[in-house]
Amino acid sequence: MEVPTSTSLHDIYPEDAIPVETKRWERLLAQFKEKYGNQADFVARSPGRVNIIGEHIDYSLYEVLPMAVTADFLMAVAVRPADEKPRVRIANVLSEKFPSREIEIPTEEDIPIDASEHEWTNYFKSGLRGVSQLLEKKRGKGHFVSVGMDILCDGTVPSGGGLSSSAAFVCTSALAVMTANGETKVDKKELCELAIISERAVGVNSGGMDQAASVFSLRGTALYISFKPSLNYTTIEFPQTNPELTFVTAQTFVAADKHVSAPVCYNLRVVECTLAAVFLSKIFGLKKPLPKDSSPLDVSLRSFHDTYFEEKGGIADNTKTSVSDFEVQLQELIRLTEDYLPQEDGYTRSDICALLGISEDELNSRFMTKFPVRSDRFMLRQRALHVFNEALRVIQYRKLLSSPPEDGKELLKSLGDLMNETQTSCREVYDCSCPELDELCGIARGAGAVGSRLTGAGWGGCSVHLVPKDKVDAVKKAWEEKYYKKKFPDITEEKLKEAVVVSKPGSGSTVFKVV
Ligand code: NG1
Ligand code: MG
């Protein structure tokens, strides 16, 4: 399926966003002209996302259920003359926070990225590098990106706010570079796979949920994204209920800076999950080596899952089994984890080495070098338990949406319970919540939300809440009084508006032709 090209904002945004977005786009295009002296050729766009359920399981290759939001990242682009050495001039409408840069495009080698430096254009460079590698694969050796570009960026996804501004930026960058280089029919899957791999160049060993939600989303539906046997998605409609299902996001305004915290937070969780998979396959004496996943992750809990049931004679691929078989398998894996990974206080490097029969040097070089982590203890039991239970919740959530109980209230309650369970697991088992996220969830539940949890990586950032439509105002008011005005006494009305958003599922990546 191709990334759509359009000339009307009505193809891109819900009706109620059109007046604000029209002004924003006009401003962007006018500023572009003022800055570079000519008109932009096109605007590339990718949205942020809110994850409804399925947290921290994409890098273990289990299914997730996010949707795109209206907030997005825009890049107005003009192609530079073909006769000069290709370079990129890139600027942002927030020029103080994101200063203008010039990037030479090397024509014979990879684009260098220094992940140790927190530089905003690294996200662009990672998309540029990904496209460069793709073009070489498609067009033959030495055919890298050959076209220079002038770019002006404008993003409305709050950065560090848990709605995946980073993926929106990387997907937009990759789409812009492809379009400028004459790839007019951009395949969504190709773009998404490229963006997933590219984003890791900024130093976070991330899964693929955010890029998939940003690229594939269709207005009005959520997505059920799977990574095995290969990247795929189906759209998920929300049933009409009375009271109507409403998803509301609320920012903690605690910035989750993954670049700084990665070695003790995000990247550490990825390593813990990988080690749990390797550990379990060793314990069960699996004969077939765990398949290498098509990512820097050596192996995943999902590849352990598949191999374990293959060798036991069961079928693990949930595209072939009925959903309930898959649920039974997950339940069995939960029991096995409880029995065979008993250490509540974690596993040391020497515990892990002893079982795997490898040296500490090998352990470090295989699992902790490409994305370094800092920890003496690895909580394999807890991480595996979260992942298997969360994978199960996603399946149950999807089932409820596709065959909802007749009573709308019952549906709301069941969906809400699953989201609340996710929050408990994120807080107590996966250790990726923070007091502010828990506070927002508690306040929301007290004011009528039926399900409340963090969304995205956690440790700050954003929360998502399932609220019956008739309770939305009460929940908003409670946050305002008990959280925002208390914590930030000088908060402006504008900032308050930014903090709480009623999320309607938005559309995915698009190229807008400037006519
Ligand atoms: P955030 O930090 O919200 O962008 C991250 C990962 C996802 C996924 C979630 C947790 C990136 C780009 N994204 O999202 O892949 O693992 O955390 O479910 O790092
Ligand atoms: Mg991100």
C-alpha cells in the first residue's frame, strides 16, 4: 500500500481541526518562502501516536494496539539544484529551541550520526541515512541520496511527552527524503521498516510500534500491529456505545528524556527481555537456536515462545492458531516463568553467565555493547511476566472491541479493567511508571475514568484514559484542580489546553503537493 498524496487538508485532519491546521500550514509555507526565497515543492507529514494497550512488548515482538493522534510533524521541502554537491539546509519554526543547520550529504559513504550528542537534527539524519541505504539497495551500489533539500519543520507532538514525537520526526524525514529523490510511490511497509531501523541510530534500541502507528494509521480507526511473522496491521473500529467511548490523554509534564536515561531505563528493559528469552530457552534445552530477529535485538521473548511450542509439538504462530490457543500458550508461559525464573531480587551477571555457560566478557559483548546498559541486577522474572501478561491483555482487548458485549457499560468496564491492570503491571512489575503518572491515573479514576494508564515508554511523559463521554468534563476539571494548578501554580490556559487532549484516531503519513 502506498503513502497517499493529497492536496487538501480535509484528507488529513478531522473536521474540527481544519481551521487551526489551515492557519498553521499557511504560516509554515509563508515562512518557508521568506526563509529560502522560493516556494516549497511539497510537505511531508507523519503523526504522533497514543498507545491504547500493549506497553513495552513491541520489542519482544508481541502485538500492540495504538492509534495516531492529530498532532504531527510537518516538513516543508524544496529540492535544491541538481548540479551542486548535495546538501541539506534544515530549519525549524521554533528556531531558538531548534537552531538551523546545514548538512553535507556524503555521496560515497554513510551519513555520520553522533548519538552521544543530543542534537535535534539527528532524527532527520537517521531518516536520511535509512533512505540512503535503501536507495543503494534499490538502485545499485554507490547510488545514495543524490538530491539536496531546503527544509522547514513544524512539529506539534510535544517532545519527551510520550506521544512519540521522535517517530513522527523520523518517519517524516524518511518520507521527505524519498519523495525528494524521486520515489513518488512510497510503499508504506518499506517506509515503516526503514524508519524503525533508522530511529535506533539515535541511541535507543526501540521496537516498531511508534513508526507503524505513524505510517499506517487511517482516520477513525485504531491499529492492531503485529511484528511476527512479519510487520503487519489490521484496522480496529471502535464500537458505537452509549455512553460513547472516549480516549483522553493527559501530560505529566515530566519530560522522559530517553537519551539520558536509556542505559538504566529503556535499553535496560530491552536487554532484560532478551536475556529472559535466552535464559528460558537454555533452561528448557531448546534444540533449535532462537531465530535472530530482523533487528539489533538478538532474540526476543516471542521467538522463545514460538520455538518452545514448535519443539513441544504445538503451533505457536498465532496467524495459524485460533486466538484462544494463543492465549493458552501465553498462560503456560506465565506459569513457566513463575516456576523457572524464581529470583524476585533479580539475576546478577554471574548468575546469568553460570547458566548460559558463557564468560562475562561474552555476555557484555553480545548483549550490552551496541546499546550500553548500567545495572548489576537484571529483573528477568518480572520483565518476562509483564510481557506475557500484557500480550494476553492486548488479545483480550481486541476481542472485546471486535465482539463487544451488548451492554455498553459492561464493555467500558472490561476495557477499563484491562487498562488499569496494565498500569499496575507497569508500576509494580515493569517499573516504568513514576509518581506523577500514578497520580494522574488515580485522579482520573476518582472522577469517572474507567481505565487509566501510562502510554509510551513511561518514566514521565503521557497517560491515556478511557472515559465515558459524559464524564470527560469532570475528569478534566479534577486534573486541573488536583494536579496541574497544584503542581504548576503559574500554568497558563494555553498550556492547560495542551496538557489534556481528547484523542480521535487520526490519519497516518501523507505527502501534500504544494500547488
Ligand atoms: P516512546 O518513548 O513513547 O516514544 C517507546 C518506544 C516504543 C515502545 C514504547 C513502549 C521508541 C521510538 N519507541 O515509546 O517502541 O517500546 O516505548 O511501549 O523508542
Ligand atoms: Mg519516542
